[in-house]
Amino acid sequence: MAESSELNDPALVPASVVRDEVVSAVLEFLEASLHQILHSRSIYSSALFERRRLYSTVVQAARHPGLVKYIQGVIQSLKGALLASELDKVVIALNTDQGTLVEQFVFDMPMVLVNMSSEDVAELEPLFRSTLLKLQNCSALLEPIPAGCTFEIWAECQSGDPLPAQAWVQQQPPECEHRIIPIKSGHLTSGHLDLQVKSTSNGRLASSSIMVH
């Protein structure tokens, strides 16, 4: 019995196992968030999405095979930067059909995976669930965007090293004035997660934060 108890002790879980678990959880969350944003902001028809359960709540997920595969590939390309604790921000940018930036969802997440424990892993699910619930209702907080918008994904790393070329196109976000609206902000023992939305108003980029508490 003592041996079984020790195996279930979070303090005895190898650090490499904890890191892999955290990275997998973060990637799953980012993928789910992108699907939810595309649905909430009507980038694609709602008919292309289906309801699924994740983190004990209902989320929207695209069901078009090509889109699903693309999203999976882009999100998985972040794995190396996450494992190295190099990932600073992930940005989901929405543009008009003319290429004008109208909105950015900015995930600010310098999570120090080196120091994360099993207890931190347990904190992730409620944090992710709360954020996704906010994203489901974000259109109530944000101005409507033009029909026919497309999306891009940017990533910022501490080292400045480029991410895999097959998944990322390097470009600088346009310089604009910002108005900040918090959407969600949460803190873990070894890191934090903040989500902001930056939207345009009269041609200027304004920033909204969806704060996660």
C-alpha cells in the first residue's frame, strides 16, 4: 500500500512528465481557443462548426478537415518554444478581405515550465475553462467586424528565433494606437496567462482585454 501511495504522490512525478503534460494542455487550450474565436467572430459559417465538450463545458470546434488539419499543424509547431519556456505571446489576427487588420486576440503566456509542478497542472483546467467561456461571449463585448474577414496567427518568442517556416510567416504587426479591454487573466504558481483583444475603431487599433480570474 505504501508503494502505491508514493506512486500517486504529485511530488514524486518526474519533472519531464510534468512538462510534457503542461505543454500538451497548453497546446490543446490554444487550439480550442482558435476554433472558438473563429466561431464567435463568424470568420466561417456556424454550419462548419459542431459542439464538443472540453474542460467540462461546451465549446465550438470546426469540422472542415482542411481547416482542422491546418490549425493542428500551426499550434503543434509551438511545442518546441513551449518546452524551452521561450514562448511569450500567441496572436490570432483577424483581417478584412483587403488585408486590413481589424482585431487581435493576444495570448500573453510566459509560463515558466521549468518550475511547474503537478499542482500547477491541476490549476490549468479551470483557468482554461474560464477563458473559453469568455471567448464564447466575447462578441457581446466587442464591436462587429466586417463580413469576409480572414485570420492569421503570429508567435513571439523570447529568443527571437523563427518558428518552423512551414507553419509561420514572419511579419511585423502594424503600428497603431491601442485601447485595452481585459478579457481574461490568470496566475499559476510558476507563470501566468493573459488574454487581450485589440480591435480597430475609426481605423485605429484599440485593445480590449478579456481578463481571466
